[in-house]
Amino acid sequence: MIDLTALAEFAPAIWRGLLVTVEICAVSLMLGLVLGLVVALLGRLPFRPLHWLIRGYVEIWRGTPLLLQLFILYYGGPSLGFTPSAYLAGVLGMSLYTGAYLSEIFRGGFDAVPPGQIEAARMLGFTRLKTVRHIEVPQMLKLVVPPTTNQMISIIKESAVLSVITVPELTLTTTRIVSETFNVVEPYLLLGLAYWSITSLVAFASRRVERRLVQA
Amino acid sequence: MTELMEIGARNAAIQLRGVGKSFGAHKVLTGIDLDIGRGERVCIIGPSGSGKSTLLRCMVFLETYDEGEIHVEGRLLGYSVEGGVRKRDADVQVAAVRRNVGMVFQQFNLWPHMTALGNVGAALRVVKGLPRAEVDRISREALATVGLAHKADDYPQRLSGGQQQRVAIARALAMSPSILLFDEPTSALDPELVGEVLEVMRKLAGQGMTMVVVTHEMGFAAEVADRVIFMDGGRIIEQGPPSRLFSNPQSPRLAQFLDTWRSRNHSGSAS
């Protein structure tokens, strides 16, 4: 049976863990979003070495586990003269990881804008930058909301691995409760509920954004 | 006489001298000499793959050209010559040279995230930086010119192909060009929508707009053009007033092209 008094006992600690997860995810996803957009835009410059650099970044960060990237940052950083806090390593790792995925989604969104529309803008005197800003980005955004949402939800769930570099987020907090109290069902139920609440909120917000973009 | 021609050339809206272009090993334009006079209406016809669209796109540097010179309103397009060496211009310079040239595309190329009014006004706002009220006034005027004042707030996907193309024409007109280029403006349209677009073009021609039209609409060419240019294999084969060109073609290739067109049109005209 589910013990409600036990639930009440764990709830405050799990709530604190939830706040840490929300905070780290919010900061990392925002930074990742900006990074992804910048990388996607840089990829449109006609400059070959930049393309190789971007390819390398995307392939490495997308092709290896987040867990490994966090390990290298947090435990390997000090031997390279970089000693981040668990929190900083977490945000940095998650942002770079998110940026790699989102830059690919944004690149696809840019590629989907028909070249004829860009020619039309050029013929009317739009500079390259104005074409990007007024013609390409608005259409790209509309296309990328659903895949970006998917990616963000997936990354929020993956943030559970931050527990292995001692960030006191949801999963670490809950695991500690479980090992200290030997209560398994209630804490993990709460944990699941907590992740599900965050991802549902993100999904809800994304539907709102999508509706607004489609109307505009 | 030659002196007069020289003056004519300098006053030309667009002047091409020995223009050539290759896509890799494939030569798509060869030795094109052409003067488009101010206020002149020129139609370019020819079989598909003859280079007529490429030629039109070269006139605004949407395609680069490899040989010869193109002058738009007296200014060399796309290149600068420094110490006898030809250097490609930056986009901004190219834009400055062709700023009085408008273009209408086969696929309309409207921006789907803006209303008809938004499409027409975008360049006035973003490029010219005009105040909102003026953007609105000019845009509505341009939409009225193409008979679509009542569609100002509709998005392109809610408009028919003919209406979309008319919005595209209004979008070009809003920037008050002195030269308008049309790249097969009716080829992507259902047959019953061709008429409304041609009607707008006829109206513009009547107002003295310099027009260069790549088209398959022989009827339109015959009626509106001052001069028809027939291209084949990347060369200008024959040119002249439509009355002479259509009734008395000199080259066998043009004669054959017209025959094919006539037989196809007669068998198709019943529908």
C-alpha cells in the first residue's frame, strides 16, 4: 500500500530536488537554444572550415552519451586546469549537448525555406542579414517547434544523469531518500510524477507557442 | 545612324554585350547582344532549355555571367573592373545597381508567414525603412493596382495561384521599379487563372513600364510586345516586332517552333 504519511515526509526534499532540476534544465535549454541557433546560422555562412568545425561539434556531442560528457567535464576537467562545481559542469554539459541536437533541427528548418523566397527578398533589396531575420528565421521557427519540443523533453529526462556528478537534483535526492529509508515505491512514484509534470508543462507551452506562430 | 545607336545604347534600360554563361562544361548562353530600351516591352520565347530564363536571371545577377558585360541603367552589373581585372561585386553593390529592377517569378515566391499586405509592404518597411502609415498606403495602392485591395489581410495559402501572382506583381510594384522582369509568370497557373495575370501585365505595359517577359503566351507576346526575341540553344536566333516574327519567321528553327506551338494549341483549344 502507498503510505501517505511517508509521502508527506519526503515531499519537501523532493520538491527541493525538483527546483534544482527545473533550474538547471531551464538555464541549459535556454543556452542550448541560443547555441543551436548560433551554430545553425554560422553554418549558413559560405566558409568551409567553419562547416567542418560545426560538423565535428555536432557529431561528437550528439554521438556520445551525456553521461560520458559530464564525467569528462566534472572529473576530467581538473586535470586540464578547469575545476567546475557540479552545478556548473551540469549546466555546461547539458547546454553543449542540447546545442548540438538543436542546431541540427534548426539547420533542417532553414533548409526547408524555398530558395525562391530568398531570391524574391534579394530582388527587393533585402541584405543577407535582413533576409535571414525577416524571411528565413520566422519560417524556420514555425517548422522547428514540434521537433524542438521533443528534443527538450528528452533532454529534461536525461538530466537524471546529473545525479552521477553529485548535482542535488531530483533523481539524486530521491535515490538518497530510498537508500536512507528503504522506502522504494513512494519516493519513485513522486519522482516519476515530478518529471512528468515538468515535461507536460513544456509540452503545453510548446503547443501555445506553435499556435501563436501558426496564426502569425 | 551609328551615333544614334550609340546614344540609344547608353540610354538603354538594360544592355547586354557578348554575354555568355556555362554551367560546368555546358554552355547555356553564347554571345548575347541585346538592348532593352526604356519603356520597351520585350518578350523572350523559345523551347524549354533554350536559356531564356537563365538570360533573364543574368540581367539581375541572380545568375552570374562568365563572359561579356551587362549594364543596367548604364552601370555594369555584378562586377567591377580594377586595373583591367574583373572582380565580383559584393551583394550590396549588386543590389544598388539593380535597385530599379523588379522581378516576378514563375513560382510567385510569396512569403507564407505574411499577409498579402505584409508581402507587399515588407521591403518598404525593412529595406526602405518607411514609416508604418506610408508603408500601408503604398502597399494598399499597389494591391489596388492588381485588383486585390479586398485580399489585403489574406495569407498567400488562402489565395488562388492567379491571385498569388498578382500579389507578387504588387510586391514588385511597391518598390516603384522602372524595369520589371517576368520569368514565365503564368506557367505555374491553371489555364483559367492565366487571364487575370496577363490582364494586369497588359495594364502595366499600357502605363509605359519597361518589361522583359519570358513567356510561352504567344497571344500576349503578339499583342503587347514591341519586340519578340526567339532563343534556342543559348543564342538569340531571331528578333523583331511580333507581327513580322510570327507571320514571317526567317529561321527554320523559329518556323518549326511556331508550327509546333500552333498545332498543339489548335488541338488543345477545344477543351
